Amino acid sequence: MARVEVKQLLEAGVHFGHLTRKWNPNMAPYIYMERNGIHVINLYKTVAKLDETNEALSKIAASGRKILFVATKKQAKDIVAEKAANVNMPYITERWPGGMLTNFVTIRKAVKKMATIDRMKKDGTFLTLSKKERLQVDRLRAKLEKNLGSISEMTRLPGALFIVDTMREHIAVKEAQKLNIPIFAMVDTNCDPRDVDYLIPSNDDASKSIDIIMTEVTNAVAEGLAERKSEKGDAAEGKSESKKEKAPKKKEVVETPEPTPAPVVDKVPNVEVDVEATQKAVAEDAKAEADDLTKVEGIGPKAAEALVAAGISTYTDLSKGNADKIKEILTEASSRMAHLDPTSWPKQAKMAADGKWDELKEWQENTKGGVE
């Protein structure tokens, strides 16, 4: 992962903060100095936080979860829309629709209206409407496309939010906090860093500053997607190779019926059973290592790390876990995770452990952030 240099950030104006009288005291650790009544951001801390953010975003992208980019201010919307579209991620650059996350089921219904209208135009139903009705439908389609067209492929709640200017997008921040969705953000000197899980102290008003930060972030997301693609390719190759290896083994067992004394014949079935049990155990171990707890709605990267550290590393372990015990593990790991609600996690993990992914996906779509 390429590391951006401080000189590049300096040239882009990432270090410029707000007027000193508009600052948020919680941003003090990230402020280098005050010059002419304006706070100057410490770019060395910006680089460190950017690396941390990129690593976390890359992991989320590699897990297959979507990252929703949010930026409705004039100088950021076009940049964010372009960068997010390049990595095939959803974005909101017009108006944040209230309940976008907390009332996601209703938002999905509005998105499906667009598909219904498109279907009407294809099958000829649209032409049977009166001229006035066609005009009304076209206007509705254009409005939905403008506000929700960029999230038409987002069929479930996102794995994370990336926000430009948390002060302006405070509703998005509150909704994400309520649903325990990790928040990544560009945070200026007038914002509260406590609302964000992964912050990048930077100038969120200048287009050059936004452009360079978004470029670094989307590059990290692209790397995560490439890693996921390569892992899928390796898994497919591994399956084909394992099939080829298993074929001759069966032939060897069939083609060697040698006469043996009675005691030896009695032992052969036991040996075969042991081999099968060993192969099964190895397969289960491989499956356990591949479990990704972040696919359970409500579990972010930090919560997943805490659970793995406590010995809950598979869907089976989580499905057998007690909600109060899980809550205790999270609280001990970090006080910031004390607000998480793990009551639905064992139920989701049970579906994942049984391989019922379609059922799990449908359940997550029909519930609000994993809460029934």
C-alpha cells in the first residue's frame, strides 16, 4: 500500500483548519499550531491516521461488505461520486434521506420503484398510461435516480460509512452510531473526533484536500477488492486440484485387493474410518480459519477482533455464545463497544454456520440493523 508523503498533503492544503474561535477542543491532539487566527493540522498525525484508516477499509472491502461514501457539500460531491464509482461502491452526494440506515427497508422499496418503472417501459405497460401519467412517472423516476440511483446495488446495510465533514452529515453519523456501523471520516478542527471510529484529521473544505484523501482511501479499497478476487481464484484452483488428487486415491483402494490373513482384514475397516475422521477434522479446521465474523450484521472490525481474542473465532462458536457473555467481552475490550447489541448475533451466526446465506441475507434485509 503506497504511503502518501507529508509534502504532498502540504501542497494540497490538507493542513489548513478553521478559525481558532470555531475549533472543537477535542481536536487539540491533532493541531500543530495557530497561525494568523487559523489552526494548522499536524500532517504527521494525518499520515499515521490515514494509514490506519486505509488498512481497516481494505479489510472491509476484502470481506465483501460495501462501504457507503457520504458527501453532500458542493466542493466534495463530484469528487466523491467519481472516486466511489471507480471502485464500485455506493455513495450519497445529493441529500441524505432521513432514515437511510435506520429505516433501510423503506429506502429499498423506493429503490425497487425504479426497477418497476424500468420494467414497465420494457414490457410496454408504460405506453398504456395517459400522457399526464407518463409525465408523472418520468418525474418520479428522475427524482429517485438523483437521490437513490447511486445506492441501487446496495441490497443490505453497508459494512462502513466514509464521511466528508461530520458536522454537515450529523444525521448520517447518528444513524450509523445507532446501528453500530463503523464510521470513517475526514475530520476538520471544528468537528468532534469522538463521534468517529477512524478519523483522518484534514481540511474538509478544499477540493484539492478532499481529492488527495479520497484518492488514497479508494486506492486502499481497490486493493482490498483485488485481494478478495485473488482469494476467490485461489480457492477455485484449490478445489479443482483437490478433486484431481482424490480421484487416484479411490482407484488405489479398489485396485489392491490382496489376500491377507484374518487379523489384518479385521483391522482394515478401522484404519479407513480413522483416515476419514482425520480428513473431516482437517476440513473443519480449514473452515474455521475462513470464518469472517464481520458478515454478521452489527459486528465491525473492532468487535470481530475482540471476539477472536476471546476465543470466539467461528460462526459455530458465536452461535453457541450467550449475548450477556459477548457483551461482557466487548465491554472489557473497549468501553466504546459497550453500546453494541449482540442479542441477534447467535441467530445470524447459526444461519451462517449452516450455510444458509440466502436466508441470512433475506433476514438482514428485512430487519433494521440486525435488530428484530
